[in-house]
Amino acid sequence: MYFFFFYPLGLDRSARCRPVLTVSMLAVFTVAFFWIHDLAWLFAFNPWNLVYFPGFSPPWALATAAFMHNGWAHLLGNMVYFWVFAPALEGRLGRARFLLYFLLWAVAGNLVHGWVSVLGLLGQGGLGVMGASGAIAGMLGYSLLRLQGARVEIGWWVLAPLVGQNRAGRTPVPLVVAVLLWVAWQVIQASLADLTGSTVSYGAHLGGFGLGLLMAVLLGAGREGRAEKTLARGQRYMRAGHFGAAAGEFRVHLELAPASREGRLELARTLVLLGQKDEAIALYRRVYAQDLESGDIDGLLDVAGEWLRQFGPGVLEPEELNRIAHYQELKLDAVGALATYRRLHEAHPGHPLAQRALVRIVVLAAGKARQPETAARYLDLGRRALPPGPWREFLEGEFSAPGTADAGCGAPPEPAVPAG
């Protein structure tokens, strides 16, 4: 007697976003299960009409059959596979595209099962099909290229009493090993189906897997997968302290995905550690411009903060510092904006924007930032250093008497200077 059993337990690739569609589909699987087995009497429509019976069911049953399951073991087994792989694919494909692909894989798998059933192959002549396993097989085929380099933790059990083996455990293995092991197991079981009388639809499994792999090849998932693989490998080198190797992987990643924000940031961080300051600054500036163009203000402020910590304000243009402080004010971060205006004034004292920065320092320190000593110090500096003009007139009008820096809260005029 020999028994081998394994199931995936986890995947080392992040979901990238909340797996809303994944959770929703798991809920649909569960509700459909109770409907077809326990609550069919609630509605006039017979839920068994959603199951695909080759030659008898309407065409749309090829898709709806994926949401119906025959028993608890069938349902829970598919839900485990789905939960391991679906969040990562949903985050990379987007919800609409992931749902479309899932339905295509389900239809392909069920069509292959129909062909097997009509021809009476694998001892499954005349059998219908239900369950998400054909679509899940498509997910595995697509993941083979799109998630290449990932690792899957599998739980396994080997029982071989004749040779004294009864072992179980959890083991992380490369995704390609786990998927090819699954394919080999399907082929072996399908070849024995006539003898074992199995009702598992191996035709649906192999049909869904085949379409998933074909779509990955035709839609360029391999290139995307290689880009993600090199990024992950570079991050592993970084954690191990192999900075030169990490930089090489990040450069390959950017060749495959030139607009990768994460890749640019990772390469910039690595180059800082390698002492290649100029190229690192150029990469930070490109990410800054990329976030500005896309309207990702939170991302812009994050990269600006990192950029400033790495190199100080002297490497940023006055317009860049002014914009950062402006967005910090919009985010109601008065203390952060005050610090950025101070950096702008100290790093570029002769620039017109430094005059505006000095006024904003006084206003913020006297108001929302609650730093009266800073307000008084910069108010005195402004009275001495600002040339005649609207900025000086504002300070003199708003903070007219000595020692009244904490009274000013008005909005200063905006003369025609570059606002960045």
C-alpha cells in the first residue's frame, strides 16, 4: 500500500492589494454549495442547471459550473488552492482581468472534460462536471510564468507501510517544482482512472492548466514574471549584504520593467551603499518626477523624505523643496512643512523661493506648528534680511510689534515667484 498527499499552504509573493475579489469569490463558492445541497427549495430555479453536463447544458453552464461543488472535501480542497494563488494574481492582473481569466480557464477546462466525457475516455463517459478546479489549474499554469521564482510551502504526507514509511511535514519548494509535481500527479492519476474508477475530472484540470500556460506565453506574463523575479532576487542579495550583486539584479529588473518605481528606489538605495552618489540622486529625482506626474502625493512625500535623509537638502532644487513643503501643508503636516521650509531657506538662501520659505516658517511656527521661539528667531531674521517688497510688508503688518510672533496667523501675499 502506498499513499502520497500534498497541498499548498502558502506563497511567498505579496497580494499587493486587499484581495477583495478573492474573498468575494470564496464567499460565492460557499453560498452556492449550501444552495445546491441544502437550500435548492428556496427558489424556483434549479441550481443543478448551473452544472455542466456535456450535450445537455446551455453554454453558460461551462462558466457557472466553476462555482458549484459536489461535497465538503471538494469545496475545501479547491478553496485552499484558490486562497494560496488567487490573491497574488488578483493583485498583479487587477480584479476585472483576473475574473475574466478565471472564467476563461474554467470554460477551457470544462470543454476538455466535455470532450473526454463524450468520447468515454478515462472511464468518465456521460459524466457532468462541477467545481473550480479547472480554473484553478489555469491559475497554476499562468503562475508558472507570471510568478516564476516564487516559493510555495506545501504540506505533505507519505504513507508506505510496506517499507516502513509514515511521514508528514511542511516544506517550502520552488513554485515550478510544486506546479510540475501537481501536473505529474494529474497525469499519473488520469492514466489510472479507468482502473480506479475515479470521478475526478482530470480532463478539466489539464485543459485549464494548458490554457493558463498558453495565455501566459502569449500575453507576455513571462517577461513580467522575470522582472519580478530579478527584483525579489536583488532584495535577497541586499538583505545578505551583497550590494554589488543586488545592483546587478536591479539593473536587469529595470531593463525588463523600465518604469518600475520600486526597482528605481531599490537600485538608488543600493548605489548609496556602493558610494555611487550621482546616479543614486538621479534615480531619486526620476521617482520624484514619476510620482508627481501620476499624482501620487503620498508616494512623492515618502521618496522625498528618504531622499533628504540620504543626501540632505543641498541636492534638491529650490522648486523641489518648495513643492514638498507645499504638499506637506496640504496634508496638514505643519511640523514637516516647517522643517522643509527651513531646509530650503538654509540650503538656497539667495533664491527667491527662500524669501517665501522664511515667511512660511514664521507663519507656521507661530501658528499650527506651535514653535514660538522658532517664529521669533525667523521673524527677527526676516526683518533684517528681507528686501523691501511684499514678503517684508506682510511680516511687518502681521507681526508689527516686537515679541508678537505668536499673534500672526494670516495668509501672506503670493508675489510672482516660481512656485515649483
